[in-house]
Amino acid sequence: MIMEQNILTELKDNILYVTINREKKLNALNKATLAELAEMVTYAAKTEEVRAVLLTGAGEKAFVAGADISEFSSYTAEQGTELARIGQAEVFNAIENSPKPFLAAINGFALGGGLELAMACHIRVAAESARMGLPEVTLGLIPGYGGTQRLTQLVGKGRALEMITTAEMISAERAEKIGLVNYVVPLSELISKAEEILNKIKQRAPLAVAAAIRSVNTAVTSVGFATEINEFGKCFATQDFKEGVSAFLEKRKANFKGS
Ligand code: COA
């Protein structure tokens, strides 16, 4: 049903298991992976047997370590804006607005676009070993897949601004404490905890579950997504962005000049 090169899917007992499968690149989201995710979201929405979606990353190290930096390193402001606009529409907002509940099982690093993907899901469960953060400002960027909006909604403005401006990662324990994840469990129990939650939801009335998602989403509707897309795009026109991504790709510390 889905072109599966970068993601793996399996439908079992009405749960669609989706694994992002680029383990060597810490499951970073390149364009092909995003396209497969978009296709999967459409499939899940229209397929009656799918009552819930469990999203995780391959391996034990990463859920998703962000958008694929190597792919956008030479983007212009226009291309940056398009990257955020299309990604938000086809994947991140599509997940958030899906009539099927999505649960992110965060098995390791959830950084940048990876944490944004987890935050677009309706429920999050993390392994004790998971670490989460929005490190975009280390690259001369800001989160562009809804992170400035959804992190603020989940943890409040003060904590969101601290995480985004310091770019520091936080532990799973801290993430649970501030409301970023619903539960923290040992890695070996991650999938069973996720299944325990989804097995409850899938017994409930599907139309009512979809109505609940629509209603809860409306409570936190924000015009800030458009601001984020615009600001994200503008970052690509800065010298700091060029310095930030070059430093990452060359495995050295960035030296920002504010230009
Ligand atoms: N985009 C592209 N490639 C990425 C990536 C990303 N977001 N995150 C990791 N990778 C790649 C690395 O370049 C490396 O590839 P290589 O083996 O071909 O050199 C591979 O995945 C393994 O990562 P590495 O950095 O060697 O692992 P580590 O254990 O030393 O560090 C992290 C792990 C998560 C701390 C580090 O990979 C990292 O900081 N990633 C980027 C996080 C980020 O800024 N995300 C936001 C993007 S908007």
C-alpha cells in the first residue's frame, strides 16, 4: 500500500505500526521519508481497519534526529519557506488533524523535526533513555515544522522559549515532568505501554474519537504557524545559517556573527 523504503509499516490488530527506518542517519527526515509519511497518513485516515497509529524509530538510538541537514544545507529563503510550508501541510498538520489517533513511541533522540513529529502526534510515550530538544538555533534556524507552536502549547511559553533558545536537550524524566510526554518507561516496555494505550482507544467509538481530536485541536488553534514558516524561511538567507550547517557537516563548533 505504501512505498516503503524509508519507513516500515505493518497493520496488526487494527493498529498501524510505523517505523522510520534510516537507522544509520539516526532516522533523519529527508524528503523521501516525509513523502512516505504523508502517504501513510492518508492511508491511515481512509482505511477502516486502522484504528490507531503507533509511530517509532528504527534501532535503539534515535526516534528521529531531525530534518536531514545535508539535504537543505544550500537552500535559499524561498526554498526554506517551501520546506516548512509543505512539510507542515502534508505531514505534521495532517497527523495532528488525522481522525485516527497517533502515538509517538520515543525510543531515543527526538530532536528538531523529530521532536516536532512526536509533538504532532496526539500522545507521546518515551523510553527512559530518550533525549529531546529543538536544536535549530545551533544551525542558525528555528523550528519550522510547528515546533514553536506545539512546544508552547504543551509545556508553556517560558519552558518552550528556554528549550528553543538554549537548544539544550532534556531527559525523558524532565520531559514527563513538564508535560511534553505522557509516560516514561524502560525501553523494553515502550511498545507494550504504547499498545496498552492504543488498545483502549481502539475499543472506543471511532467517530467519537475523531470528534474528540477535532475538538481538542480547536482549543489550541494558533495563527503562529504562519509566522513560524515566514521566520524559518528568512533564516536561510543569513550567514549564520550557512555557518551553522557547515559547522555541523564539518563536525566543528559554529562561530556565529549575527549576520
Ligand atoms: N541530518 C542529517 N544527518 C544526520 C542528522 C540530521 N539531522 N542527525 C544525524 N545525522 C547523521 C550524522 O551526520 C551521521 O552520519 P555519518 O555517519 O554519515 O557521518 C549519523 O547520522 C550518525 O550521527 P552522529 O552525529 O555521528 O552521532 P552522534 O552519536 O555523534 O550524535 C546527535 C548524535 C543526535 C547528537 C547528532 O547526530 C546531532 O546533533 N544531530 C543533529 C541534530 C539536529 O540538529 N537536528 C535538528 C535538525 S533541524
